[in-house]
Amino acid sequence: ILNVEQSPQSLHVQEGDSTNFTCSFPSSNFYALHWYRWETAKSPEALFVMTLNGDEKKKGRISATLNTKEGYSYLYIKGSQPEDSATYLCALETSGSRLTFGEGTQLTVNP
Amino acid sequence: EPEVTQTPSHQVTQMGQEVILRCVPISNHLYFYWYRQILGQKVEFLVSFYNNEISEKSEIFDDQFSVERPDGSNFTLKIRSTKLEDSAMYFCASSRQTAAKNIQYFGAGTRLSVL
């Protein structure tokens, strides 16, 4: 059974703090690693799709890195804002269609 | 911006009843998916669908489940005889293509409560 792990499970930071979370996955049969941002009662929003070892992607204050050889990805948020509060999900793509999700990291940014 | 829409947002049903969850994928997308999240657990893949056929399904997707694209816009998930353990948030997603790098766009989900 494929296991995607995310840590920490939850995180509370102050506005302005920078933070990061981890997604770890088995490195065999890797196709792509997806990051989603999910606010309660809304659709999960795609942040990044990463495929190459050493990939680094950036969207505003959020960036992500990928290490396929050791099987992990980091998501960084610089200068957290209250509107960054959400659950951040990573998902491993190992076939043409199926995504296997981690449990998510629930981020709360206090003003 | 195009989005995946799901109806209803919350469905309550009695055990043993049939339910149909509806989704309207993004209009130029060709690949469609259903996922679910039981409360407190991970989001799990159920099924993918392309060219009017199931292309992949998980072990969860047994004979009680079926999917259909009844017209050019809707994509439905039917559960024939609901069980208590089918209570979950069900997400529909669509993508333009399959394979790596292709984003799956998710709807906001339908919360199914089986009583």
C-alpha cells in the first residue's frame, strides 16, 4: 500500500512568520507530486505539480521543492498571512490518473 | 475562471437507499475522477473515467458504485444501496489530459450522510 506522509499534522504561526511543511513518499514509480491548498467549504486549489528531481516552484509567497531520490517535498510560506490559513495537501501521482493523498497539514495563521 | 461544480452540497439518505451525486466538470476537460474523504481520514481515489469508460478504479469502488456521463456535461456517481460507512465527503475532479504535470481540478464536494 502506497503511503504518503505529511508533517506536521497541524501548525499555528503568527502573522509574518515563515513556515514550512514536509511531504514524504516512496520514491519508486514516481510520476509527479501535487500540492493543493484547501480551505473549509471550498474546492481544493492546485498550487504546484512537480516532476523533476531538484524542481523548485514558486507562486507569490509560496514555494516548493522536490527530491525524488530521497522521496520528499517541502512547501514553504514566506511571511504568513491570516488568509494563508488552510489545509495543505500533497498527493503522489504514480499512474496516469490516480492521486494518493497525504493527511494534510492544517495551518492556522494568527493575526 | 472555469470550475468544477458539484450538487448537492449535502445529501442525507437512509441506509439502503440509492444516491446519485452530480458533477459538472470543466467544459474542455476529458478526464474525470471521483475521490472521497471519510471524516478524519485521507482523501482516497475511487475511480477515473475517460472516453465513456472507467480507466482505473480502486478497491473501494465495488459493485455498489457506478459512474456515468449521461450527457455532454454531467458526470455522476451512483451508490446503489448506501451503507453507514459510505458517509463521507465526495469530490469530483477533472483534467484536460492524464499523465504527469496535468492538474486535476476539484469541486467543493458533496457531503453524504447515511443514517
